[in-house]
Amino acid sequence: MKTDLLDRTFAFAKPIVKLSQTLQEQRGVPQTLGSQLVRSGTAIGANVEEGQASQTRKNLRLKYNIACKEPRETLH
């Protein structure tokens, strides 16, 4: 399960990075838009990874809750 979640969050992040690179090549698209897309799209996996290294269940839940919110920001 743990590996599957990490694999899925990594697989989600890869096209996000490619999309950001494409956006940065387009005229009229602010660079901050692509940068924010990368931050929110890759933060999902980063928070899952941090959660798995948590020393307490409370910290694990906190990191997973943050990871669950990041896709909403990415979608927006």
C-alpha cells in the first residue's frame, strides 16, 4: 500500500512538471502560474513521503491531510 501511494503520487507529478514546462514556453502565461502548478502538484507526494516518516500518528494524519488538499489547489 505505501509503495503504491508513493508510485501514484509520483506518476501524478510527472505530467504536472511537463505541463508546467510547456506553459513556461507559451507567450502570455505568467511564470508564476507554472511554478505554483509544480509546487502544488509535487507537494502531494512530498507530504505522503513525510507522513510515512512520521514519528507519531498525529503527524502522519497531518501530513496526509495536507496531501489530500494539494490536488484541489492543483486543479484550481
